Amino acid sequence: MITEKPYHIPVLIQEVLQFLNVKPHGVYIDTTFGGGGHTKAILDAEPTCQVVAFDWDKKALELNAPALEEEYKDRLYVHWGSFSHLKNHLKKLKINKVDGILADFGTSQYQILQEEGFSFTVESPLDMRMSPSHTQLTAYDVINKAPEEQLSDIFFTLGGERSARKVARFIITERAVTPIVSTTQLAAIVMKVIPRYSRTIHPATKVFQALRIFINDELNNIKSLLTQALDVLKPQGRIVCISFHSGEDRIVKQFFKAHTEVLTILTKKVIIATQEETDRNPSARSAKLRAAELQAP
């Protein structure tokens, strides 16, 4: 049963708590609730703090929020919505300023394995929307309608796929014969261009990653969140970001550096998981943490 499995194993928990510096009676935002692991850790770290947790994946909230809401009562408020609209959400909740913001940009294993279109190993329709209620464009639309140049740009820019142009050209050829409707169909097409034996990872990994980022406008959402964070953090409030993709980490790094007049960068070098953690949770291998503090006026 899905409900018996962890939704997502949170990464870098001790580092998150260290850089958030959770204070008594503080109010903290977990912008990506997921399985609730980070939220729970924050609430356990300081028995008087509160957490407002967001997620635009309704299933994440349905599966994991009730137990934590029961355990922490009025110390936890869970809200369905995208972090790209953080200020609007907080306004509705009548919250002006917060002591800290955590953003874990990773995609949960539940989403990859259970939601339509995310996994190249599971037969499902090409969808890839993290929240169908918030997004209309699907991976099917992109794969079957986008011109070759746009496909190539998506695969190369967002996925770092070296064979982006060849993959895009072959997709155009294949879809002219029959629509590409499933994950396994797309993966098989990619593997005709990139043989499995040529890489240590599955040949379709970067193409699927790029599509997911594009469909959900993930990089622009991150930029929006970072900009809004400056307005909702209290003086000496902190923002902690965990990235799993070089594009995500680059945005966070550049944003912090571009706003050093108001932000103090707490992580001079990017923080990565220890060997002990990666042995326990291989997903942590690509996690990169950066943190900054809003300066007092």
C-alpha cells in the first residue's frame, strides 16, 4: 500500500536545523511539505515554534499531513498551494513576517513512481504535472507539439543532455508516424539514440528531468520564491534552500550573491551530505544546501 511507504526521505536534516537556527516561539515556513520529515524535525527541535507548511501536491498533504496535524495541533498549519505564490498564501493566513524559510526542491520518490509521467520505468501517460490543478501543459503536449529546436533546447538547457539535438530530431521523426503517449514509449525512443551501455545512469534520465522542470516551470518558481522571501523574512530571519539540480543551485547561489546588501550568506561553500547519509539514503548524493540571513536594518 502506498500509505505504508515513506513519501520522501528528508535530506540534510541536521544541517537544515543548524542553519535555520530555530528559535523559541518562532514561525517557520516549509515550502515543500512532501512527507513532512523536515517539518517534523523543525517542530521537534523547538517545542514552542510553529510551522506553516505548503505543498502543491495535494496527495502529499492527504497522505502525510493528518498524522502530524494530530501530533502537533496548533503548532502546525498545512496549506495546499505553490511556493511561487508565497506572499499571497501568507496574506490569506494573516501572517506578515516569519523567522525562517526552508525550501527543498527535490522531487519525492512517491511522485516519481506513482504520479503519471514522472518515471521512465513505469508505464503511464505522459503527464508530469506536479499539480494538475495548477498546470495545464503536459509532457504529452510538449513531446508531440513542440518544434525540434525547442525540444533540443529543453533537453540541453534543463537536463544537460549532450545528445539533445539528436534526441529531439528522432522524436520529431517518431511522432510523425504515431503519437508518443506513454513514458515507456518515450524512454524507448531516447534509448534508440543513447544506448543503455553508454552511461552509468538510464539514458532517459536527463530527458525526463528536463521535461519535468519545464512542465512545472520549476526554475522560475524558485526565482519567484527567493524574491518574495526578502519581503516576508524578519530581520535576522533565515532562508535555507536544498537543490538537486545544477540549474536550481545556480539560481540560489546567484540570488544570494546579487543581494548581499540585505543578505548575509551563511554557506561560503555549498553544503553536501555526509558519506554516512548517502550510504543510508542514496537520494542525498546530489543534494546541495545553501543558506542566508536577512540583515537587520
